[in-house]
Amino acid sequence: MKLQTKYLLFVVTIHLAALVMSYFIFRENKIWFLLAELVIFGSVLISWQLFNQMIRPLRMLVQGAKAISDMDFTVKLVETGMLEMDQLILVYNQMIEALRKERTKQQQQHFFLEKLILNSPVGIIILDHDKRIQQVNPSAKAMLRTISPEGWLLWDIDHPLFNEVHTMLKERRDTATLHGSKTYKIQVSEFIDLGFPRHFVLVQELTAELLEAEKTAYGKAIRMMAHEVNNTIGPVNSILQSAHSILQSANSVYAEDALPGNLGPALSVAMDRNNNLNKFMRNLADVVRLPEPNKAMIDVHNLMLSIAALFAETASQKGIEFGYDLYDGPLHIFADQLLMEQVLINIVKNSIEAITCVQGGKVTFITRISPHKIVVSDNGIGINPEIAARLFTPFFSTKADGQGIGLTLIKDVLVKHGFQFNIGEGETGETEFTIVA
């Protein structure tokens, strides 16, 4: 029962009782009856005034409470002229003003954070209390290149980045670096929401920075080495050729086997090694001087068939068969013909060298249309997962005579094209080099 109802019932009951008692007075003394009626009438007036003075401010406070429940912090109360009520109204108005300022501040901060998240170059993934993906900013979506992950549980998405985040949460690690065709720095942090912890993930792509730092470092080293080697090879070869000519003239026979001992073959080998060293330095310099892609629409199938024809004799000598699983139709990509040709030459060469069996070796060319995908697979020795992350590191090679520049060249070309790429074990167990254009 409301307070005003209780008050009205009380006043009505008191005055009805007074009227009943005044009736008995009326039977004995009419003058006292009239006086009693005047007193009762005055009491009613006073009660009504008190009702207005107490209930009306209470109604105002009820309206203020409703405004608070409706999250409307613009409603303020007007003073009534009653000291006690005006003090209460003053406190209420101060509270409403403080809430309004706090709400405005929170809204501004929320809008600022929302814009910061949307426009941040760093990928941001926000999880809810159940590790469900609540929000992914545009930068993270561009890195993921997958379907919109909002609403999915973290462990329900099969993606290297989400798999790494899931592992980090289980192992309670704050930072990690994900290596592959691109390198990402991942940082997991938490914040408190409604009294419970929630996690958010920062993903920063380091590929461009690392690639630039690597190229700057090994570019300086290569230029210095090339300068010294070229300055040495020319004079040394000139001296060797002169010595070879003098020795041949002294023996009056223009044949290497006529020179004393093994001197003739030794001089030839020395000159060949110098020429090979010069060629090696030119290959290194080509990595540093890699041109910007001159892009045009190229036919992937024709390119792959020409590369297969180039290596047909080499593969035949090793008993390696070429297989084709090509998309049934033309496949064109926007790329530099010469650079992509060099990429595929290096990939196919590596695949052939990875096959050590005498018979049964196979290199398969695969293409798909959605998305545009180029795959070269082989049934060679495979790749050790421990060294997979280091394959694209400059000068790193698993071959005894490897220079470690083939995969570096591939990486630089594909990064300049903006293509995704990966090397690893496929569903069939074969090693696959995949390019997504």
C-alpha cells in the first residue's frame, strides 16, 4: 500500500470518528456541535495542506527514481520551499549531475576506444567470458583472410593464429611469435568486465619490418662481400690465365696434360672456382636488387607447363614423374611473369632435389580457382617441423652445398606481390608449397 493511501485512510478514519462523536454532542449541545464541526473542517484543511506538502515532493522523488531507472540523467527536481525536502532535492540533483557527467565521460571513452579499435593497424580480437570471439577489428580480419569469426568459440576455428592463442591461454603465456609465410607477434591480455576477467588479443604483423631489417642487414654484407670478391677475382684470374699461357708456351704444347705435374688441371680448377664464386656473388646480389613487380594478367597453367617442360629431362634422369591436378578451365593471376617464373623454378627444383628414391618419385602441379591457389607437391623426404620456421631465413639451407638464397628469393617475390604462401605437409602426407594469389 502506498504511503499516500495510508495517509488518506488515516485522515478519513480520524475525521469520520470525530464526526460520529460530534453527532452525540449535537443531541446535547448544539453550540459545541458547531464548534466541533469548525474544528473538524479546519483539521481537514490542515490535513490536505500537509498532504500536498509531503506527498507532492515524494511524487517528484518517485519521478526522479524512475528517470534513474530509465538511465535518463537529464531530469532535475525543482525546490519546494520545504527545508528538509529541498535538502533532499539538492542532494538528488547533485547526484544526477555527477551521473550525467560520468555517463558522458564513459560514452566518450567508449566511442574513442571503438574508433581506436576499428582504425588500429594492430589486429585486435576481443573474447567474451566463455572464450567466444566477440569482436575482431578490420586489421585482424585482413590478417586472418577467413570467414567472419565473431560468435565462434576460440577452439572451434582451425586457423594457425587462433590455435596459437588457444595454446597461449592454456599455458598462461602472455606473448608468442607465430612463424610461417608471415611472422606475427601475439600478445594476450585481460581486463575485468562485470567482475569477471575477459581476454583480448593483440596481433602485430612483423613480416614487412623483419623483411626490411633482414634485407638491410644482408644487403650491406652482400655489397661488401661482392666488392671485395670482385676486386680480387679479376686480378687473380688474370694472373692464373697468364701463368697458364706462360707454362704452355714454355712447353711448346697447347694442352693441359703437357704442363708439369698436375699444374695444368689445378690452374683450370682454380679459374673455374673463381668463376663459380663470381656467379655465386651475382646470385646474392640479385636477391638484394630484386625489382618491383611489373604486374599483368598471366596464365598460370601455361606457366606451370613451361616450367615442367624445362625440368622434364632432369626429372626423367632421376625417375621422377610429373603429375597434374589442374582446375578445369583457365586460371589467370595479376603478377610479374618473369618473377613468378623464377619462383616456380626454385620450388620445382627444390621438390626434385627432395626426392631421394630411385623410382616412384612424383611432383604434382595443382591449381584451384576459389581462391586462386597454386600448389607444387612432392613425395620427397619432407620437412622437419623444427626447421620449418627457419626455411625462409636468409642463408639458411638444409643442403650441404646450399646457398640459402632460393627460398629467400621466393619469399621476397611473393611478399612484393602480396600473395600468401606456406610450405608444409599436406592432407596426403606429401610436402606442399602453396601460393594463394
